[in-house]
Amino acid sequence: MKNFYDLVEARQSCRAYDSFREVGPAKLARIIEAARLAPSACNSQPWHLITVTEASRCVEVAHALTSIGMNKWVDQATAFIVIVQESPNFTARLGGWIKNKHFPLIDCGIVSSYIALAATQEGLGSCILGWFDEKQMRKILEIPRSKRVLMVISLGYATDTHRQHQRKPLDEMSSKEKY
């Protein structure tokens, strides 16, 4: 098991996978369990996670991810986790109305981070994707029209090398005591 800070340093958005190496069910189960434990506003857990590993279905999901000209590398991934937004519980909905915040979006962002970090712990690469044909994704995965597909996370064994993180300097993105 990696130290948390080593895990954060190791995680990166992967854009090259070994398309011949499948992600095993035990690894996926541990990743989904980590997601299940992610925090959410008022413990609402406003997400439904769909794992996709069947080869022909992965091809369809990859097509929905690339059909609008983006993510052309994603057809190499051998697994996907699709994050569907669910309705928050009453307390989170009320709090969101009072504070003018849509907590399910925040919560689904948190769960996606847990998935990406858990994938890294499992020795997998991942990439959180928000650019895809949502209508096509709903059709492929039989998601009701009333639901929003927020993100898709590609998974697989990375073939790209670890890159140095390109991030803003600390003094540009944080401060002490005041803005």
C-alpha cells in the first residue's frame, strides 16, 4: 500500500493503455468499494456507478466518448466507470436550496477522485472524462432519460510514462489567513 502523498503524486490522467490487458473484477470491486466510502453532503451519495468491462460494450462507450472529436485514445481502455447523478436526499436538497449550491455535482466530483486514487493504488491508469455524447451514453447503458451522465472514467494498465505534474505554484493557488 502506498503512502497517501505518494499515491497523489503517482496519479495522473492516463491517455495510453495496454488494450490487451483487462482490468480484473477484484480490482474493480475494490475501486467501487472505495467509491462507496466517499463522502457526500448529508451522506446523500447522489450517484450510481456503472462498471463497463465487456469488450463490445467498451467499444460502444469509447465511441460515445470520441464521437464529438475528443478523447481519440480512449478506445485502448479495457474498463470504464460511468457516474450517473442521482437525486440527493431531502437534507442535502434543502441545504443546497438554502446555500444555492448543487451538492450532487460536488459529491460526484469527490467520488470521481476516490475512483482515480483507488485505481492508482491498484496499479491502473485512469482518466476522468466529461466530454462525450450523453444521449448516446444513455442509450448504450440503458440509463433513463431523466438521469444525467456526469463523468466517465477510463481505466486500464497505463503504457504512457509518468509525467511531471504541471501545476500552478503554491502562492498562485493558495494563501494564508486571507485571500
